[in-house]
Amino acid sequence: MTELVLTLFSAALINNFVLHWPLAVDPLLAGERRQVHALGLATVCLMLGVGVLAHALWQWLLVPLQLQALRLFVWLPLSVLLIAPLLRLLARCLPAWPFDGLWPLLLGNAGVLGLALLTAQADNSLAQVTALSLGAGLGFWLVLSLFSDLCERTADNDIPQPFRGLPIQLIGAGLLAVAFLGFSGLIKT
């Protein structure tokens, strides 16, 4: 049980998919401010679903049939096919949240495919893959919320002209990455 909790916190804080491995940066920079929590929740659910299903397909289909080379051709359609039903389910469960327009942001999220590839390389158990998927999604949501707040705070400040827009956002993302480096000594193995 302790190992699962450590995996969850490690994926969310230490080995963050956005800051440690820049896998999910594109939705971070392209997301609208009003859809931050909807995108975060949708990404958590998508990463959890794709992570568990990709692990199951890897362990019970691709490895026994010795089709490991086809993993991208299986996992990419899996992640694409899960987006529409997931968004419909979330919109039905939470009708006040703005889930419309999240299709391209979830489709372009490389963190989902990166998660499937990393879990196949590590040869983890299903519980560890579930904890890693949940931690990666929650870490993405945390960084997305922090980055959105940072962008709102810098929008009204007096920033020199060459640094307005994307340059100050990239500087802010770099500072967030440095702040998250403080968690690197948190878990000793």
C-alpha cells in the first residue's frame, strides 16, 4: 500500500508529466482559462482509462502474441476512441462544467500516449499502473491550475513589451518547473 501511495505522489509531484518530462505542454499553453478544471478532470479520467486499458492490452494481448512492435498502432487509436465517450459522460455527470471544445486539447495531449509507453517499459502491476495514471493526471491538473493562476496574475501587470504573451508564459513554466524540483528529495528509496 505504501508503494502505491509513493507512486501516486511521485507521479504527481516529482516526475510530473508536464514539468519533468515535457509531454503535456501543448494543452497547458493552449487551454482557455474558463476550462481549466474541466480540462484537468477530463485529462485525469483519460489518463486513468488509457493507462489501465493499455496495460491490460500490453499484458494480455501484445506480449503473449509477441506483437510488442505494434504498441503505438494499438494505443494511439485507443486514446483517440476514448475521448468522445469520456467527454459525453463527463458532460452528463457535470452539466455546469464547460467540456465543449476539449476534443483538440485532449487529442493533442502527448502525456496520455507517453504514459502508456512508460508503463509498458516499466513492467508494473495493474495497481501500480493505476496509481501512476492517477498521479500523472492529478499532477497535470495541479500544474494546469497553477499555470492558469500565474497567467491571470501576469495579465494585468506591467510587463515589458518583448516579454508579453508566450515569453512570459514560458518563463513562468520554467519557474514552476524549478519550484517542483524542490520535491525531488521528498521520497528516498
